[in-house]
Amino acid sequence: MPHQTKRRVYRALLALAGLVAVAIGTFALPVRTWRTGEVDHAGFPASPSDAKTPERLWIDTDPACGHGSRSDPDDCFALFALARSERIEIAGVSTVFGNAGIDVTDAIARDLAARLAPAGHPLPTIFRGAGATSDAESPASAALASALESDPLTILALGPLTNIADALRSDPSLAARLERVIAVMGRHPGHLFHPSEGRGDGVLFGHGPIFSDLNFRKDPKAVDFLLSTRVPLTLIPYEAARDVMVTQDDLGWIAASGSVGDWIVQGAAGWMDYWQDEVGLGGFYPFDLVAAQYVLSPEAFQCGGGTATVDFGWAPGWLWVFDDAGLFVRPGAVSGSGRQVTYCPTLDGADVSLLAE
């Protein structure tokens, strides 16, 4: 390599190292926005939800419990709670990539279903869905379309919206039969998903890691497509999950509830260690379980109308922490952009007792 080229490479690497050092140093600064993940905003006007528990529910899920120490087990908790509830009819279940690849999420969903059935809580047939962003039909999108043709239903989307978008692209008229999509995503502009929030003792001088809005990030085009339809959309964001924490004590009584609970808890052990050691908190936020609680007890949530817009950002996926991409929700109606959604940032009387039903 010529000497001048070596010098250019060295300078570029040095500059990159400097940027990384500055970024890490910024994480450690005692500044409210970076220490808590919050930005000053006027708040989101919300009131007790008047939504009703759906009569027919389709669950689209990306379970990864037990797949790895940083694989979120929250889908398994949500499926466990919903399968055991007598308040809803589960019309179908589909899998999608997200927390892990589709081979993993589909296998885990089927494993969980095989354990639930002998315990008296059978799930309907599970349909394999998209393994990446696509416009192609999958068994999941075809089954979802067929279910919508039969009767209207509500979809609980615990992962990316790929399967839902694929089904509606194949037959746009089905949107009129979709009563609502409940999705785990969305945030107000500027909000970082920062679990430590200035009160933990995790990595980066107690700052802890920053999370992405994963379900949005995995397929933002599917989100943008859904916003282009008239399908009612309810967002259960990270903010609502902050009102609930699963502790080691909770895992103890869930494991004691039976063989299925014990299997799920074993799959959550690495995630609990990650939150305790690196996030620096005593437990973890069960994002998808909170969405399941909205399905079963919507009146427990504070919700309001907002305007949702998609920003695709500028950076490649691996630089997401520096990017400005997101599904952003602003209170009320915003002239000239976005569409109206229901945004539920607060859960009253939050706990994990629905797992004891």
C-alpha cells in the first residue's frame, strides 16, 4: 500500500475512533436527555381507553425466548397470557422475523404451542410468515387474508408489520374487514429508548444501553404502507412498558405455575441477567406482555389521539443509534402530514398479574 494511502487510512481510522470516544463520553455526561432518554415535551394528552376487548384476535408474533441472552422473551409471556385467557377467541397465529430469524421464531412458536395444548390451552394452527421485508405472499399472509374474508378481526402485532402489509397488498379490499391493528411500536419525537433512565448502574458509567424501536426498524416500509390505509391503528409504545417490571420474584411464581411457565422462565434467564448486569435494573420491561394486557383490559390504559408519521432516516441499519428514523407520534391532529392513530403511553395499576389467570 502506498505511503500516502496508508496515512489517509490511518487518519480515517483515527477520526472514527475519535467519534466513537466522543459518543461514549456523551453517554456518560450528566445531561438529562442522555441520562434518562427523555426530551422536554408538552406531554401526550390521554384519558382512560374506551376500547373493547376484541371478539376475534389474530396474533402475529416473533418469539425468541431461550434463543440467546439478548433475545427478548416477551412474546412468549404474551402468548402464554392470551392462550390462558377465556375472554378472547384467538382466530389465528402467524410468525414473523424480528427478535430472531424466521426459522427460530417459527420453531419457538410451535414449541410453545405444543406445550400449551396438553396444559389445556391450545393455540390454533400456526402459519409461517415472512423471513425478511417483502411483497411476497407467505403461508401467514395467505391465512390472514382468508381469515379476514371469513369474519372481521383485530390483529395484535408483536413484531414487524410485514405479514399484515403483505396480506393487505395482495387484496386492498381486506382493509375494510380489519377492525384494528394493535402494534408494539411508536414514540414521541426525540425520545430515546433508554431503560436505565438515570437510575440504573449498568454499562457506560451507569448510562446503560439504548434500545431501538425494533418492530419499526425491521420493516419501516410495512409501517408506512399500513399508515397509507384506513385501518385503525393503536400503538402500545415503549413508554407504556416502563410502567411494568418483571422481577426475579415474578419469574419464580410464573415458573411455579406449571410446566409451561417453567419453560418460559428458563428461556428468560439470560434476558434477566442482561437487564440486571448491563441495563442495571432489577428486572426487565415486558413490552409484548403489556400489549397483551391492552387486549384483555384496554380500560387500564391511558390513550389519546395523535398524528403518526414515518421518517426513514439516513443511516444504514447498523448505525441506528445515530439515526433519526422512527415512527413518530405527535399529540392531536397535525396539519398536512401523517394520519391519526391511537397512542397509549400509560398503563394504570401495572403488574404482571394477568399471567396468574
